[in-house]
Amino acid sequence: MSSILLTSIIILSVLGVLLAVILYAVAQKFKVIEDPRIDQVEAVLPGANCGGCGFPGCRGMAEALVKADDFGSLFCPVGGNSTMAKAAEVLGKVAEAKDPMVAVVRCSGSPEHRPRTLEYDGATSCKLATMLYSGDTGCQFGCLGLGDCVNACQFDAIHIDPETKLPVVDDEKCTACGACAKACPKFIIELRKKGPKNKRIYVSCVNKDKGGIARKACSAACIGCGKCVKTCPHEAIVLENNLAYIDFNKCKLCRKCVEVCPTGAIHELNFPPRKKVEAATENAETK
Amino acid sequence: MNKLIVSPSPHIHSDESTRRLMFNVVLALLPTLVVSIYYFGVGAIMVTMVSVASCVLFEYLIQKFIIKGKTTISDGSAIVTGILLAFNVPSNLPWYIVVIGSLVAIGVAKMSFGGLGNNPFNPALVGRVFMLISFPVQMTSWPLPIESRLKYIDAITGPTPLAILKEGLKNGENISQLTDKLPSHMQMFMGLMGGSLGEIAAFALLIGFAWLLFTKTITWHIPVSIFTTITVFTGILWLINPEKNADPLFHLLTGGVMLGAIFMATDYVTSPMHPLGMWIFGIGIGLLTVIIRVWGAYPEGVSFAILIMNAFVPLINRYVKPKRFGEEVK
Amino acid sequence: MLKTFPKGGVHPPENKISANRPIEALPLPSKVSILVSQHIGAPATILVAKGDKVKVGQLIAQSSGFVSANIHSSVSGTVESLDAVMDSSGYKRTAITITVEGDEWEESIDRSKDLNKTISLSAEEIIKKISASGIVGLGGATFPSHVKLSIPAGKKAEVLIINGVECEPYLTSDHRLMLEKGHELMVGIQILMRALNVDKAFIGIENNKPDAIAHLQSLETEYPGIKVQALKVKYPQGGEKQLIKSITNREVPSGGLPIDIGAVVHNVGTAFAVYEAVQKNKPLFERVVTVTGKELAKPSNFVVRIGTPISSLIDAAGGFPEDTGKVVNGGPMMGKALSDTNVPVTKGTSGVIVFKETDSKRKAEGACIRCAKCVSACPMGLEPFLLIKLSQRMMYDRLETERIMDCMECGSCSFGCPANLPLLDYIRLGKGEVGKIIRARKN
């Protein structure tokens, strides 16, 4: 009885040692020498693997950061400046601080502004709908509302508002990875500077039709009248193809353009209410 | 004028629908049900009603309260599962076992995988095999046809032809000695033998097969490949030693071969998608059935054979592809 | 003996309501808008300016490359504008809008009805003439015909196949053309045969048009080399690859062209246009359009000038029924739903179908029950049930190896799906993405 026990123990021990030696030998033979800093940098990165940096995942970004002499265009939009600073610290390099960005939806075509003229009956995909037709309203540039951007977002930061049927970005959750902008077949979503205290001004329209046609399709469309261009004291607005565009690097957030826009296509976000008589009466009415 | 509707082509659709397909399967099962009620009377009605009702109810309850999605009992797939489950059990099975079997079939085999279209195994067969292993006594006492028409639990029981054969061969008897105990081929064709309530009447099942083919609900590949394999395999054995092996016709007409090949193996969800894959699937079922019957511990092996081959379906679908148009033929 | 292709196909209800209606000329509209891109390939370059007077048949936009086509004025009058107008998808496209004044034709066009059977031009001259006349494939694909007739070096055409299948339900324009213009069609086919230097031509016609088969068969002896081949009714037999398979039993290799196996396919409408261009000097500026629909008061086959608004066709066929839900440009299986009914007729408009609202909507989607009806319906031997899943999960590598690019979007899979899944929708989406990846790889 005890001999059986003994032989079993001996055989198993020998087997164990033998396999350990084989494993070690194989591990040595196929060892991949990798810069240990890649792991360190990867640990600093957010680990969302969203692709917002342009690399397939955080590991790809980490490899690129380790290789790069200076960070230049390399930037993790999700982690932002703090992450880049940490990565720079690990590598002993310097990261230039960049302005935080956020996704902005440039369409105001709610059913109220932009009456639906057609009914879409197909798979729920903006991309497919774009292949099929110009959209269910008179505006061929506007949002289709089928939610490709919502599906593309990994951070649950963009949703379709059930009332306006337009996507709404959650500033807090948005990491400016740009996945929604890439997914949108109408190129409505743009990454813009987040602005001080999230204050920003932008033209919420991408309609390039002539004024009359644009207005007929949507009452909130940019009609290309150029009033904003004339009003802007900082030359931040350009008018091209009947469409105004505000350069967020030049804009000083003075809000003059918002006041003159006849259709309300220029939106201001997160500003305190104006101290004007009109605004006061408006507030009184809503009360 | 109304708002125009814009949709991608095609702009017309055939009148085919899931409900219609399921309805055709139910219609194809009706002749067998009628024959079954003729032979087993009260028991057949009782078991079928309990099975269908509990399958539909479980599907509804699970969808409503556990998944909290929309309920899809109206597509009729739970009704088909219910009828098939009932067809796979003896007519004197106590109702609570039928309910447990339905719960396993719908709850475990179907809904836990994501409902219709996602289950890898045939739900009715999973339910049957679960009952067979959990309640072996109740699941292998077979009421005699016609005699036990007015009785349910207390029906007079007797063995199935396959059990007689297995038992006899085990005791060293030869086929010629067993002939007196076994029903004739004609009796077996008409269903005059012990067995599950829906598997006995070959002629009624063949009428159902004809209906399924006529309505193009299924293709012929799976049933025919199973029949062919069983005939060829048992035929070879029979030619080698007719005293120890039953003839092919006996194998085709007894047990669950007809029911299994026509209604269980052809279940859309758990069978391959192309003719070549269907042939592989059918041949596999045929071989396994005969192997279990001749050399296995159980007298009958169709359910196990189908379930085992169900597990191979994803593999078959992955590697057996239809011939592409314009592909070079070697 | 009836021939057909072996793999796949479906049998949609035929609904050829307008089959007995002779072709009539639609009255001239007051204004036409002629798009400069009515064909596959580069848009044509505009030759006229606002205010110019044009005649019927005058060249108004010139082909801008090898794969492109000339555009001729379909009416006489004054060029009103060169602005963009809405095309059938609702996008704005450049078009020449002309106000109609009278009906003055170019003098060079022979307007007599006499049949001209003598072909005097050589192969090169014929191709040049076809190219100058702006002829494109009139079956709906609108591929410039002269490109198809110019055989690439190293290849040789052996057989010409004329597509008279018209497998799309509802449409009857090719059917009527074969019945009413049999002789012209046969001469047109002989011209194409000379251009390709082949001595054999088959006209493939499905068996649901016995009158057309009988009529063209009676002309066979007069025009040697041309044979009518009756075919079993099965959609999508009018697909180029399927038709070649049906008639010659040869398969165009995956990713290849019909010429790779020595076949060239042209539509009957194209053959007729070739006759008119070569024998009558008449460029392509009008075509036969079927206007139909179950609720339409007067389903008809019209000869329509290119650029006529589609709404005026429907008005001529009895006007919009009360509960119109959808208007389709082309056949019900592959046509496009219009987002605006005032869009102009183009060279590719083979039919206009009006559906009532209840017939326009899709049925509710169910779960895939893996019934394999899509696999057996696919004429290309693909697995739509798999392609939709891969497309939804954006697995583009797998999609390519599963040969999604072979899909010709015939719609047989979506048509027969018992769960009403939008199979073709997602296959299209996947095809678009895979196509982009392939193009990116080539560059």
C-alpha cells in the first residue's frame, strides 16, 4: 500500500520538475523583449480602446508615445491634458497642454422647425438611409435621427432627444474621441473647443442651399445672409457655400453674432441669461 | 396626398411568415394527433393539452417577467414545441412531469439561449431527454394502444418492439424466436404497438411529411438522408446476420425514427442551412441512431442522435458552404 | 425546351397589369429637366448656356470620358436654367431645364416609319455612332453601351445575348416593345452583332410572354443568326449573370465580366435604340416607360421624352390614387422609392409603379429562425442570414471572405424572409463598407 503511495508521489514529482524545465526553456526561447515603458504608459492611459487617438487601442497609442520624440500631434482625447502629462512624466518628456474638445451637433432641425415631408421605412441606420435618399425633410444636409452616432459612442454620451429627434451630447461624459463624428454620414457632428466653463458658440446648421431654399426646408437653417460675418469684431466667422462657420480658435465668445442671426441658427451654450429687457420679459412670461 | 414612404428595395414581400410556417407544421402534426387520440384516447388528449398549454404559458411568463421584452407567443413556435414534446412521451405520463418537461424545454433549452432562433438544441428533445433521465420508470412504461383508450395514469402497459428486441437478444434469443412477440410490419406501419404517443403511426407521420414538402415548409434532404442511412446501415448488419439483427424496415417503423426524422431533425433553428450540410447532419443522425440501438444500453437512440448532431450544426454551417455562383469548379 | 438558371431565385406575383396596353406617345410637357448624369460614369459637360434655343435631338451635354455618355435635348425650346434640380433620391443634381416651344427636330433625324434593313456602317462606325447617340443600357443599369461593345484587347466576343426577360413584376415596356417593334429590334440586334463581330445572338424571353416569343420566332428566318430562347419564369433571370447561365450554361467568374466568357448582354430597349440611332440617325432622347399600379385608373406604356416630370406620367395614367403610399422608379424588386414625384424621367427609368399605402409599408420584423429560405433563394450562392449578422457587427473581413461583393442586390432574400428581416438593407450597408476597404487597399 505504502509503495503505491510512494511511487505515485515520486512519479508526479518527477513529472512536475520535468514539465517545469520544459516550460522554462520554451519561455526563454520564445521570449519577446519589449520596452517595459510601454506597459507603464498603457497603465496611465484610460484603457477605453476607443480609437479616438487614431490608434487601434490604448496599447497602440502607448507604443507610439514611447517611440515618439515629441508628442506633437499625439493626444488622448479621453484622458485629456492630465493623462498626457502623466504619460510624459513616465517617459521623461514634455506634453503640451491642449484645449479640451467636445462633440457638437450642428443641426437644429427638430420637427417643429423642419417639417417631415417623407416617411422612412427601412433598417435603422443613417448610413443606409443616406445611400437611399437625402432625408425625410426638405433639407438634404440635416440630421436623419436614426442614431448611428448613438451606436458609435462608447461612453454613453450622446442620445437622441425624443422630442426634437436630434442627438444631444452630454458634456460631462463626452471625451471627444470623435467616433460619432466619423459615424455620421451627413458630417453634422464636429469636435469643437469645449470653451471656458463649457461656454461655446457655433452655427448649428450645415445646410449649403441658397437662403430661400434652406429656409423653406427648415425655419432654423443658416440662410447665408452674412449678418454674423459683418457683426463679428474678431473676424472669426466665414461664409462659404451659403453657410456661416465660426472658427473656435478666433471666437472670443462675445455673443454679438447670436443676437443678429435672423433664424436662430447660431447657438450659445452655458452662458448666463442676458441682462436685457427682452430676456426679462421672456422670463416673466414663462413664469 | 399623404407623406410618401421611402424604403430600400425590394418593395414587395412574399406572404411567407414565421406564423404561417409554424401553422403548417401544426397542420402536418394533426393526422398523427388524430391517430394518437384514436389509439390512446384520454391519455393522449390530456398529455398534449397539458404540454401545449404549459409551453405557451412558460414562454409568455418568461418573456413578460424575466426578459421583460415583447411577447412573441403568437408566432406559434411554443405550440409546435408543446405538441412535439407531448408526441415524445408515453400517454400515461403524469401531468406534473409533463409540466416539468415543458419548463425545461422552454425555459432551459429555448429562452435561456435568447428565445426563438438562438437555441442550439431542439427544445422538445431536451425536455424529453431530461424527463427520460429524471423519471426513467414513468418514461418507459408504454400504454397498449386501443386497450387503454379510456384510461390515463392507470393504463395497461407493455413494452415497445425495440425493448422486446433488445431484451430478447440480451437473453440469447434469435430474431426468428422473437417474431411471435413482435408486431408485424403492417401493424407497425399502422401504429399498433407500444410507444410514445406521437411516434407510433408511421402512415400518419408520412402524411404530415407530404404536407410539409407540398407547402415547401421543409426540404426533403434531412428526412431522406436519415432514412437512407438507417436503411443502408441496418441492411448491411441484417445481411451479415439476420438472426441477430432486425431488418431495415423494422428499424424504420419502430421507435422515433419517423417522428424524429420528419419533425425533430428538420427543426429550422437546430439544423444546417444548405443541402450538403443537411446530408452530413442526416447521415450522422442515422449512424448514431443505429449504433445506440444495436450496441448501446438504451433500446432507442433517435433523441440522443439528434441532440448530438445538433451540437455539430454550427460547425457544419461554418465549413460547409453553398456553391457560390461563378466559383471555379475543380 | 425551356431553360433557366439552376441556383436560387424566387417567384414574386407577376402583376403585369399593363401588358395589353399598346405603347402611346405621352403629350409633350411644358418643361423638361435633363440631368447631366443619367448614366454610370462621369457626368457630361454642358454645351449650352441659359437662353440658348435648342432643337429636338441637339447635343446639349458632351461625354466627359470613356465611361460617360452624350446627352441630347428631348424637346425644342429655350434653355431656362442650368441649376440643380432634385433627382430621384432627393439630392440636388445639375440639370439642363428647357422650356418647350413647339416640336422642331434636327433635320438629320429620319422621322419616317419605314423599316431600313440594310446596314451600311462598319463595326467601328457603328460603335462611334452609338457613342455619339448617347445610348446607355436601358434595362435600368444605364451603363454606356459603347463601352460594352468595345471589346478589351485579348478578349473575344462569341455570343450576343439580348435581354427580353423583364423578370421584374409589373413592368411591361420591353414586352410591348418586342411585340410592336419586332422588325426594328431584329435589325438593331444585327447591328450589334456586326459591331461585336459575332454570328450568333439569342433573345432570352420568359415564358409568361408567349405572344412576344411567338412573334419574334416568326421573324427568325428573316434575320439569320438570331434565335429566340424561351425561358422558365423565375426572378432574377434578367440579371446579366443569370441570363448568361440560363442560355449558355456558362458562369461569369466571381468579380469578372461577361466578356471573360465571351458573352455580351444588351437589353431589348437598347437594341431598339441602336436601330434608331444607326438607321434613323436619332439619338437617345426618349424611351418607353411603364406606368402602372393596382390602383391606377389607366396603367399604360408611354414613349416619354427624357426629362419629363414623373408626376405628369402618373397624371396621364389616371392621376394619383387617393391613398398613394409609395412611388417606385423601376421595378418593385430593385427599383428606387421616389422622395419627390416631380423628379424627371432619365434614361434609366424603365417603369413607374404606384403603391397604395397599405402595400407600401414593411411588415414587423421577427427573429431569424434559420429557415434557410434566404440561402436557397440567393441566385449567387451566398448566405444572407450570415451576411446580415456580420454586417450588423461590422465584421468586414469576414464579409469579404463570405463574398458579399458578389451580391447584386436582387432582393430575393428580403422578399422571401418569413421574419421580414431587412436582409438586403444590411447587406448593402456591408457592401458599401467592404467596397471602401477594397478601394483603399488598391490605392
